Amino acid sequence: MEPSKRGRGGRTESAVEEHRLAPDIDVIVPPAGSYPLSRDAPERKLSRVDRYGRRARVTAYETLTSTGTVRISFEVVDDEPFDFKPGHFVGIQADIEGFGVRKTPYCIVSVPNDERTFQLLVRLVPEGPLSYYLGALKVGDVIGFRGPVGRSMVPKEEEQNELILMATGVGIGPFLSFARYLHDEGMEQPIRVFWGLRMAEDICLLNELEDLARTCEDFSYQISLSQPPEGWQGLRGRITESVPPLLATLGGKHFYLVGNGAMIEEMSEALSDLGVFKHLIYEEPYFNTRYKPEETELERVKQAFVARDLSSPRVRREAAERKLRRNQGARSASEAWESGRL
Ligand SMILES: Cc1cc2nc3c(=O)[nH]c(=O)nc-3n(C[C@H](O)[C@H](O)[C@H](O)COP(=O)(O)OP(=O)(O)OC[C@H]3O[C@@H](n4cnc5c(N)ncnc54)[C@H](O)[C@@H]3O)c2cc1C
């Protein structure tokens, strides 16, 4: 598929609705008790989780895919300031029956505004009680949270690098906020979004992506499916496979990696070995945070890159040193395991 600058037609976003999961989702049974604590008596019930003392009320709930992606809109209802930049997240806490108090971060996917509102994009993870707590929220419910906190994605004003944004799954969320924010601020760096998903049924948010493609000076996006249906015109495979052949050069680019920690670790290590400075690689792993790639897997990702513009004897030496450090790390971890220290 060519990078899209035009409407793709065909798919429509599901309308904003009061809480209703798409039919396929209810095959995943939410854990017992994973319902909002706040509907009837928010203050009394949330007082049990008062470490996260901030409060926000649900104003809209949208089911975006039949595979379990929802978008939830909130308004902050406490009196504290609520300022954030793209890349910041809120920590949500809930006391979930059968699971106890859970605290989990979620990136804000809406654009900074003066109305003290924010949106989250949530993947309902079968084994994730807090995701189901959020998935069971209804308009009017009140949640307890802290933040916004985290690292801003916004590059320094003088930086004119092309922005290469790579996401898997719900990791696309903060990129929507980021691209829109840059446009609104008049920062029109070229932006290339690569979004890795499993199946066509996981695709959503096309209206938002198309809107960015239409209104931003130089914005394009491509979707890569690891399990594409027959006739799929877009990219195929995991983005660690499909993106490297598309980048003719690596210099003059700032890379942003959000989502599955496995993708991030493989991509980040490969880019570093090919000469990209670490400060030009923004990473936000949502899960798989301890993943360490096999050296053969990493080699495969590196080999898929066509760009060699940053390659130099120094870069090659540093890559060799990094490889040695990775191997030493693996050796000492396995030694520790064998000696019973892990
Ligand atoms: C900084 C940060 C920002 C995050 N932002 C978001 C966000 O915007 N939207 C969002 O949906 N999640 C986000 N996450 C993941 C989220 O915090 C939770 O891990 C997830 O919702 C499940 O939470 P839980 O407490 O119910 O279960 P947990 O105990 O946290 O996780 C249960 C299991 O689900 C796995 N898991 C978590 N997320 C996924 C996923 N997307 N796909 C497949 N498996 C997964 C975990 O590895 C774990 O094995 C973010 C995580 C971090 C660290």
C-alpha cells in the first residue's frame, strides 16, 4: 500500500456510544468484580484508593474494534491543574474485587487543551484486570488517577529532523496527539507513521489518521499486518520486518517507538547498531518490558535495513562493543540462573 494521503473509504468509525462491547468481545469474560467502583457513591468507594487522589469522570465511551479496543473520554473533576504534553500518561488506580488495588499507566491520546479533558485508548487484555475495569466504565463513572506524568515527545524547537513514528497496537494513540499538537503549534516536520497490527479487524482510527494526512503539510501513514487477509494492499509482516526496507536513510531522523516492548527493543538495538544516537530514539514500551532479543533475531532485523548512510568504522566498532555487552549480559544472567541467584 502506498503511504496514504487520501481517504481510504469503506470503513467507518463506530459512533460514540454508551458502554457496549462489540459482540465478539464478550467471548473474553471480564474477571469477577471488574466493574466501576464509583457509579453510586464515588467518594465513599474511591476513598479506599486515595493514594491516587485525582478524579476524572467518563464523558464518552467508544468501541473501536471487535477485537477489544476502546476509547474513553474523561473530564477532570478535581480542582488541580491538568496540563500535559503528547507522551504523558495518567496512572489509574482501582480496587478490583478479587485482585486488590491495581495501578496501571495509560498514555493520553488526545491533544492538550484548556478544557481539562483527556482521552485514553485501551486494549482489553484478557489477563489484565485493570483494562477490564476501564472497559466496563460507563458515562458518568468517576475514576481515581494520578498525573499527568512522563516524558514529552515534543522535540526541541530548533530540531528539524524527520519524525519516524512506529507503533504496535494501542501504541498509535500518543502519536495522534503528537502529530496534531505539532501541526497546531506550527511545527511541520515531515512525519511518517508505521503502525503494526495483527489482523484487519484490529484497524481503527482511520478517520483521525486521514484527517492528519489531509491537514498536515507532510504526514503519511502505513499499516502493516502480521496476519493480513487475502488481497491486503498494505504492508505485510511485523514492523521490524516491513519498515527497515522502506527507510532509504537513517540520518536526519528522530525515531519514536511505542507499544510492544519486543518490537521496541529489537528496533532500538538495530537502529543503534546502525549508527542512530540513542537520544534520537524515543521508547515507550507498554508491555514485554524485559524482553531481550536473541542475537540471531536482532541480526535479521538489522539485515532488513537497506540504509547504510550512518555506517562508519566507528559505528561498526560501537555496534561490536554493544553486541559484546549484550552477550556478556546474557552470559551473566544465565550463570546467575544456574547458580541459583536468579
Ligand atoms: C507507560 C505506559 C503506558 C501505557 N499506555 C497504555 C495505553 O495507552 N493503552 C493500553 O491499553 N495500555 C497501555 N499500557 C499498558 C497498561 O498499562 C496495562 O499493562 C494493560 O492495560 C493491562 O493492565 P492490567 O493492570 O489490567 O494488567 P497487567 O498486569 O498490567 O498486564 C496483564 C498482562 O497483559 C499484558 N499486556 C499489557 N498490555 C498489553 C497489550 N496492549 N497487548 C497485549 N498484552 C498486553 C502484560 O504484558 C501482562 O502480561 C501502558 C503501559 C505503560 C508502561
